[in-house]
Amino acid sequence: AKAAPVVKKIDPATPLPLLAVQVEGNKRLDRAKITALSGLKPGTPVNQDSFSAAHLALMDTGLFESVAYRFEKPADQEGYIATFEVM
């Protein structure tokens, strides 16, 4: 039997660099425009509050009926990947 991978728990309040922003469900704007509207910049330190603020910024544009987000920390990298699902 394989040993289970070691999962390092990260407190979502801990700022780590933003590795990438992914966008799903988008039909009208390019990913770069949505990333810019979110206020997030890859390479800058972010945490859960940063993603909440980006979510609010995208909703406040009035361009989307709904915005959902998730963020994850890849096991092999020090940072977060944000994914926004826009409708």
C-alpha cells in the first residue's frame, strides 16, 4: 500500500504569493480583463481576505450574474492559485 501524501495545513489567513488566476464560465471578457477587475496581481502576497475582496470587486462591476471562487495551495509550490467562476 502506498503511504498517504503528507498534507501541510495552511491557515487561510497566511499571506502567500499569488501564483495564478484562473477563470471559468466566462463568455464575454478575456481572463486578463477579469483578473484586472478583481484587483489581484500574480506574484503579490494574498490570503483569504484578498480573495473575498476580489470576489466583491467582480460582483460590484455589475458584469456578472454570479461570481464564485476557490483558492488552493499546490503541494509542490509556495503560494495560492485562485479560480473564479463567473456567470
